[in-house]
Amino acid sequence: MESPSIAHLKLLKELLLIEREEDFFQYKEQFLKASIETRRKNGVTWYPIQILNQELGYGDLLQIEVERTTHLDEAHQFSTGKNVTLFTNKEKDETFELTGTIKRSGKNKMLIILHSEELPDWAYDGKLGINIQFDDNSYTEMQKALDLVINAKIPIAIGSKLAELREIMQGEINPSFEKPDESILIPNLNLSQNRAIRQALSAQDVAVIHGPPGTGKTTTLVQAIRLTLQTEKQVLACAPTNTAVDLLTEKLLEQGISVLRVGHPARISEELISSSVDGQVQSHQYYKDIKNLRKNAEEYFRMAGKYKRVFGKEDAAQRAAFYSEAKNCIKEARLLEEHVVNSLFESAQVICCTPVTSTNRALQKKTFHTLFFDEASQALEPMVWIPLTKCNRVIFSGDHFQLPPVVKSIKAKKEGLDITLLDRCIKLDGVSSLLTRQYRMHNAIMSFSNAYFYNNELEADITVKEALLDATSDSDLLSTPVELIDTAGCSFDEVQNPETLSLCNPGEAELLYKHLNLLLEQYTHSYPDQKISVGVISPYKEQIELLTEKLKEQDFSEKPMHSISVKTIDGFQGEERDVIYISLVRSNAESEIGFLSDIRRMNVALTRARKKLVVIMDTSTIGNHPFYKSFIEYCEKNNFYKSAWEFLY
């Protein structure tokens, strides 16, 4: 009879197949079955486009900048790191494609790194477009990792703890710890951060640094890595998104730690390219030799190409000699580059990458004692097993009350695919250590989430506890940390886009900017030389599009210094602003709230503000849900509740 842990992993394999099918079905509906016109409306195709410029970038890959020539400013799903295809639609239905990865994406322009060193002839003939590709690679790697974990045997193989880790994660074996070293005390960290580090260092199998919003979990994780490197030559550090990996890399570099950032150049921020594999290869002392060898190869190929018609043995021999020299140069360049790359992977103290990138060819045979995994709440369990198959223990950092992983299949979600390894490990006895002091927000902004999610165990640091826009102001706009603006009875109905099915609420958008204008007016009057940052959040992409357009119409000419950014909740994960506005959009007679019921996502939204949080909602629609009912009661109890009517006339 198979163990519960193996049965669980086999179920995960089945759920992954279901999720892949749903993901591919949605892709087909949006893309494969649709005309170019429909795909363009769905935001998965740009057509027509023109190539503005091209140049060779890192790794000798061609980098092109493209621009839409029609249908400007339409919403789209292209974003940094996504795989795309450059295609041509010719008169005779001939279709050619070239794959690439988005380096940077804007409203109407895109920078793409192509998986090629030059553009083919058809790319100069016009009728070009860009399509989003379906990403099957992550599913393949997750299935491979699950197979490895399922087939790992007990007693364990020498140097491998995979089978033991499998049983520990499922609660079949208790995790073990050495006695924590109480002498470890990092001066600039608080007591809970130091306690979490001591526990992580003493863990033999698994530990969790549980970091609620603003508690400095990544900072704590970085210090745990720094101390681990005193006894281990090299560690592996992962996070589920490239943005999170970049942040982790940045913080490690600030500590003077040698980091190799592994990943496609298009998915790495410009500031960190010098720490990437390609960046470090290009700054290596042997790079000039590699480049010269390649240049020599090109020259030999060019000379061989002159002998297109061979009339004699001498010419044939000369041509063969040139080709032979060219191949020798290419081989020598490749061997030299492999030597450089291998030396980089050997010498780095920390290898930083996403889970899928940990299958990189240079990492395939490498093993590590410790894996550090940041933002673990956002990673599917099979995704975490990819790097964990190379390691003997794991230190997680994250918060299972914040953004969960995205699962598209309702069936897969219902059967538990969205339950993460962090969720499982945090329930294991003695594994998790909670960071309790937060350094971001006013106590009143923190208090609701603190009570609802964290059993009131958090405390606001003295530096932020009473921080307001203006504590001395007579105006609630500046002196109140939280405002709930209720639009019930205002006829601010939600509106659905028939093509994308996403929702917006024009009334809420108008109200939001009216309130923001008043706030900035008063703040600028009181503090003409001080800048504040404002974040505008909504869970719905259609509302984000509307708010972005409305922002352009606002007259902030007298307040040019203030920075205002508009993003979805996911876009604000890990970020903070002085002021946060949240537009919840839903307003209907049926009290339908859709994915607003994902309260972990709302916890992220409610904890981004430092000094002022403004939530706009229709309480008659949303207030029946227990979470929002509690939030409304919290606001009423603390005199944070206001009716939208106060701002309309």
C-alpha cells in the first residue's frame, strides 16, 4: 500500500493535467480558433506592427523594438517575460514565425529579444504581427519534478533527502532541529526577525519565515542566507516570479554577496543584467577571445562561400579547408564559453532564479544543501518541488494570508491544487516563526488585517505607528488614516465589457479622482514642497484601464511632484505608497461579488498604504460577505465610514 504522501503527489499530477487542459483551452478560445481581429480585441495579438530598430543584445541574441501602427492604446495581455512569436501574413497564406521573449512592454511599443541572431528575409516584407505563445514548459518541468519525488526511495540515497522531505512535508515524519544558537543577534534586526533566523539556521529539513505585510521578511531571509554562507559554500535561492527574484538578488548584492542571476535576459531587470550569466560572461577576461573566435569563424565561412562553383580539386580543397577552420573556431569558442559559464556557476555564493529556470543546463547536475524560497505563498506545490529535488533542506519565506498561486481550473482548485507547500509546512509543529513588527503602515491601517488574519500578534513600529499625512489638520482627508466611502444608493452600477467580460465602474472612478484631487489640493497647500506617492488599486483590469484613462484627464498641473500609479492588486504585491485608493467596482442588485471573495488578495490591497487608506465600495452589494461585513463594522466603530454623497455635490 502506497504512503499518503505518494498518493497526494499522484493526485497533484492529475490536477496539473486538468489545470494544463484548462489553461490551453482558454488559450485556444482566445487565440487559436479566433481571427486576427478577435485576437487583437482579446489583447493576445498585435497586428499590424512595424519594426522600429534592431540590435544584438546579451548572448548575441537579436533585440527588436516593435510598434503598433493601428488600433493604438487598446488593452492587451503582453507583459515582460512572456514568450511571443513574430509572424507574417502574406497574400498567399504563407505564414512564417520567429519566437522571442518580451523584454519590455508598453501601451503601443514592445522590446523583444528574439531567439535568433538575425531577422529572416520575410521580416522585411511587411504584414508583420506579434502573438502570445502558450507556455507548456512549466507544466513539463513540474510533472518531471513530481515523478522524481514520487520515485525517491527510503532508505534515502547517499547525499539525497528527497524521500525524507516528501514524508516531512506531508506530516508523516517530524522535522528535526538542532538547538538554536542564541548567540546569533543581528543588531539592526528586531527580536522576532532574529528569532526567525536562529530557527531557520537550526532547521535540518524545513523552516518557515512567516512575514505578514511590512515585517521585512525578504530582509530577514537575506540575513539568513548571509549567515548560512559562513558554513556552506553555495546556496540556491528561488522565488515564483522574476520580479521577486530580482528583488532578492538586489538585496543580496547590497550585502556584498556574490550572486549569479540565472534567467533569460528579457526577464531580468536592466539594473541586474551585470549580475546575470550573460552579463558576467561579457565582462569576463576571456570574452574578447570568444568574440574573436566567432568573428574568425564568420570570416572563414565568408571565404568558403566564394567557392560556390568548384571546378578543380584545388578549389574544392581550399573550400573544405575554410569550412574546417570555421568549424574549429566555433567549437573552440563554444568550449571556452562553457568553461567561463561553468566557472561562474562554481564561484557564485548564491544562484538566484525562478523554479523552472533551476532546470538550466548548467544547473542540471548541481546539488545544494539549502534552498531558500521567497514569496512561497504564490508558488504551486509542484513548482516548489522543481528546485527542491536538488536540495537537502528548504527555508521558506512568505505569508499564506497574501496572494495565492493562480489556478485557472475550478475543478483543480476545488481538489486542492492551490494549497501550497507553505500552507502545509506552516501547520507542522515548530516549523514556522512569525515576524511580528511591521514598519510600513499606521496602526489603524494595520489593525483590521491584524485582527482578521494574524490574531492581533502584529505591532506597528514606533516610526510608523502614528504616521499621518498631517496630524494637525482639521480636515479628515489629511488627519484620518482610513476612509471607507460607501456608494450604496448612488446608482454607481458596474459595467461589463462584452469582449473581455471584465468589469468597471465609471461612477466609482469619477468619485475616486474627485476625492484624490481634494486630498492633493489640501496637502499641497499645507506642504507645497513635499512629495507624496499615491497608488490606485482595483481587482478588475477593466477598471484599471478606465482609471488609467481618467488619470490622463485630471488636472494635476499644480501638483506635478506627486507620483500616482494605477495597478491591479497583483501589480502592487510587495510595494507600498503613502496613500492607497481601492476601487472595489461591484455594484449589483444580486449582491454578486465574484473574485472579491478571495480575501487573501484583499489583504494585500488593504496593507499597501503607509499613511492613508481609502476604500470605495457599495456596501449593499459587498457587505453581505463576512470579511467585508467585518471591515465595514471596523470602519463604523472607528469613525472611518463616510457616504459617497458627502463628496458628490
